[in-house]
Amino acid sequence: MEKTPFEKKKFLFVSYEALIGDLAWIVKQEGHDVKYYIGDKPSRDICEGFIDKCEEWQAQKDWADVIVFDDCIFGEVADKLRKEGKAVVGSSVYTDKLEEDREFGQQELKKVGVNVLPHWDFTDFDEAIKFVTNNPGRYVLKPTSKDGEKELLFVGQEDDGKDVIQLLEHYKRAWAKKIKFFQLQKYASGVEVAVGAFFNGQDFITPINVNFEHKRMFPGEIGPSTGEMGTLMFWSSPNTIFRETLEKMKPLLQPSGYVGYIDINCIVNGRGIHPLEFTTRFGYPTISIQMEGVLSPWGEFLHAIATRKPYDFKIKRGFQVGVVVAVPPFPFYDIDAFKKYSEDATILFKKPIADGLHLGDVKLVDGDWRLAGYSGYALVVTGSASTVEDARKQVYQRVSNIMIPNMFYRTDIGFRWFIDSDKLHTWGYLY
């Protein structure tokens, strides 16, 4: 039977920090009506010229067939809209808490029978110092409040914990007013890998996504945490990691009302799978890299999951690699530095790029792509191939075609696969 053509729909994308412009642009290119709201005033020029904007998204909610929220701060309003019968992708009160409150996320995993690493929560630095002194070992220090302190995460390197004690003493002096809550988690060595899937409010849509993030600024996982400098991924039928972690969360996700992408980051080794934290939203640059591997139309897919329908999700075989191309002040927020080094800089291409180019914080002015906003998160460049080596070659060929003053990027995205894949296959986690 011939498939009925999907009707043109109206999509309203709602953002605070202008994270979802690339997906909105793709949906617009598919022929749908798209409006985009950005709450943060200094970010409102992002995607100008690419997508139609609106000043008040609430005034457009009855216009839209589908409303898409891009971050885990919209749970209360998203839940309210669903109760009103609106088709919504993203956010719920429950899933926002899964990501924002690490301890809650770990407790929910334990509730469904998932083993989690031992961890201890603190509000007092002296108590934490005393704990590590009395219980020597390697720990991961994780600030847990909502104002950006996650960037201060520290992975201890010394078996007696003295480096963690030294850092706690420093944070006590320098950051005590800012860091109100933090967690010490027992360190586990192994391969860091995440599994994710789209959820339609009732069930996961397969195939699932297996991904390997590269969070530090410099090759070799050196330097400040940027959130993400690039990712290697592939699509898969449900595997052991998924079945032992994310799939077990389905009974808790169903009553929450959540619709959208959900991901769980883990450390795996020969002794087991150790979930670290949830991402209960689109990932960035994850969603742009997923576009490289997805064959299904995004507008049709988003409408299907927002209306809680099953969907035959079509993907490419092989691997996708994505590289973030950035400029100063990224990964830090410094509007004055952006104005000095990067504001309105033109993005030039040695040759026209037809594929693998995704919007970051850019705008279209008189036919030129220019930097916008203030973060310095310029572009995401992607490549895809049947092998990781060929996917890496393609993406870096595309990156080499881009010219932006002061641009930088990591040159080793995906390289870890050549070491990690043997371990993952030996331990049996990818089946």
C-alpha cells in the first residue's frame, strides 16, 4: 500500500537559550509552518533570517499543531498544555527533576531495580572533607544545584582521595556561597557510553541511539568541561545497556506524560553497568548529529510522538560523527569578550557545503552566515559512513572547508572507538 503523504503542520518551538534552532530549521525545510520563540534577550538574533520568530509564544499556542520545548525547565507549563489536549514534545515536571536533581534520578533508578554507584550528598564542605579523610578512595565530585555548577565537576585521580580533599578545601574558600549542594560518587573505571531513545508517552521508539560524548575542550579529554565538543553515535536495536537501564524506566515515564528524547549516561566495565545521570531533553549537539543518521522526516516524526502514535523510525546504518566548531568566549559566557572577538563575524566556506552543516548560534544577513547571540557556539558539522574511520574523515573534510576568525574544534572526536569497541564487545553490552 502506498503511504499517504504527510500533511503540512504548524510547529511552535519554544526556547529560553536558543538551543533548538537547528531542528526548527530542518522542520521548516521539510515544508511545515514554523515559529520560534527565544526567551533570552541577548540570544534573540540567533537563527534570524533562517526561521520566523515570535515575541510571545503563549499567543501562538492555539495556532500550533505541535509545541516543542527544548530544555528541562518547561515541565510545569508542558504538563498543563498536555492536560489541555495540546500535542507537546519535551519536558514534564517529573523528567525535569530526573535531570536536574542527581540524587532523585539515582533513587528512581534504584526503584526500578537498576544498580547505581554508591554516592553521598553534602551541604557542608567540612563534613565532606571529613568523610573522604575517613574513607580514602577515588571519588567524583558533582555539584548538584541549578545555576551552572555542574561545570565544576571533578574526577579524582588519586586512590587516597587527597586531590578531592584539596579541591573541597578550595571550593570551601572560593565557592561556598555559590555551591549549596554537592555529591561525592564512588569512582568506577571503564568505558563512558550513553544510550538514548525517543519516548512517545507510552513506549520507546526504536531503534535506540548509542553515543559517546566528548565533553572537555581539548583533545584527550583535557581542559574545562564545555558541555559537549562532539559525539560519535550509531543507531541500534535494543541492547544490554538499554535493557538494563533506560528500558526499566518505562513504567515511571508513562504516568509522567513525558514525550521526547531521553538519554542515560553510564560507565560500563567487566563488573557491570553503572548509570551516572539522565538527559531528559534533546541533547546538544546530539540532536544535530542524529539528523545525520535519520532518514525519516522530522516533522512527521515529531507530530507522531507528540500525538502518542507508534512510528516506523528509519535510520542509516553505520556511524555518525559530529564536531562542534566554536569561537571565543565558548565555553564561557562573557558578552564583552564575544563583542570583542566574535560578534557578527562572517562564516566563510572555501567550497559550498551541501550536507552535514548545522546551525549553532548564527544568523543569515544579506546571504551571509554570521555569528549571533553571545556564546560562541557557532556550528555543528556532521559526517556519516559505514565505519568510524570513514565517518571521521568525512566530518573533518567538511570542517576544513569552514573559515571563521578564531575558530577552534577538537580533532579527536570518535577516536576512542578504536579502543572502546573491543571492550564493549568483549563485555557483551552492545547486543
